[in-house]
Amino acid sequence: MKNLLNVAVNEVGVTEIKGMQHNKRILEYAEQSFFSWIKDDETPWCSVFINWVAKQAGLDTSKSAAARSWQTVGFETQDPEPGDIVVFWRESINSHLGHVGIYLGFSKDGTRIYVLGGNQGDAVSISAYPTNRVLSFRRLTNTGNAKLPPSPLRKGSKGNNVVKLQNALKVLGFNPGTSDGSYGNKTENAIKQLQSTNDKLNITGIYNASTKKYMETLLANKG
């Protein structure tokens, strides 16, 4: 599975063509996602771009060209990390208008958020947006591709099996932080939170055989 940030970074610089011509790459974002009805590069395409990027990375998508549609994708996080999705309101918080992009970080004074996204200055670019216009930070999951690794895993474990575990935790609504392959405090706490929802499990923070079996049941029910 490709990394969402890597996919997006490789598109930086793709720009609308003024006049009657249209950038074929932008039309590909639409065609390869869910928006074959889009035939020009003037139609607002920030959500189109994020749908395309998420699809390339094997993550869940909004299947909508509306920026605010991303408020229901993945799960909300109050502790955003680079690669999370950020949704802003536009013109009015009560309107249907918005903007969506990939969170990169806050400015030093915290008043602005740096965002990698499409349709930013008519291009795929990095731009800054006011923090007070944030509607939600979202962490995307890959519901259809959640696969549990062999147990056991514990704090200090590293590698692709930890990535699989972190992705599965996200699908189930627990927050292990970035799927970075490092079983640290956030992953341990996410396992503890999951274990606390089953009174037959000891809350150890260790991904063991009984925890794996419980997660398998939850994932089967979710599917």
C-alpha cells in the first residue's frame, strides 16, 4: 500500500490550464476516482484530489466532490499528525462550502495550518489556512484491507506487522497514532483501550493471542 503523503507530494505542481484547455492530469484525478462527469479543470477539485490520493493509498474515500463530505470518513482526531485529513469551512461555518487537504503542521504561532492539497491556487500545492476555520481533523482507515498480524506484539516491536496492527486498530476506532511500524505509547494505549471493552481480557497493552481473537471478531462484525 502506498503512503498517502508520498502519493500527494508526487503531484505537487500540477496546475490548471487557463482558457479552453484543461490539464489532463486533473481530469485523471476525477476519472480514476468517482467523478467521470467532471470534464474540466475549473470545477472545484480539492475533494476530487483527496479522493484520488486516498484511493491510490488504499484508504477509505468520501466518494463525493464536496469538501465537507470528509467529516464522516475515517475517525476524528484532536491530535493531528502529518498525513491526516483536515476539513475547513469556507465563507460561513453554516454554509455547505469548504476545503479539504492533507495536514502537514501548524505555524509557529498556531494561527495557521499548512496543507498539501488540490485546487489550492488552482494547483496541487502547499498553502496555509486559518486555524479558526477548521471543522475536523480526520485519520483515514483502510476498512476493506484490515489484516491482523501474528501475535504477540508489544511495546518496542517494530516492522510491517506493527503497521498491520495499527491499521486494524484504526478501522476499529482506536487511535494508535501514525501507522509508522513502531509499537510505542500510542499503540500500547490503543490496545489497552480495546482490551478494556472486553471484560474477559487483561488490560496489558500487549497484542497477544486472546486480543487477536477478539479483534478478529470485531473486524468480522464490522465487515
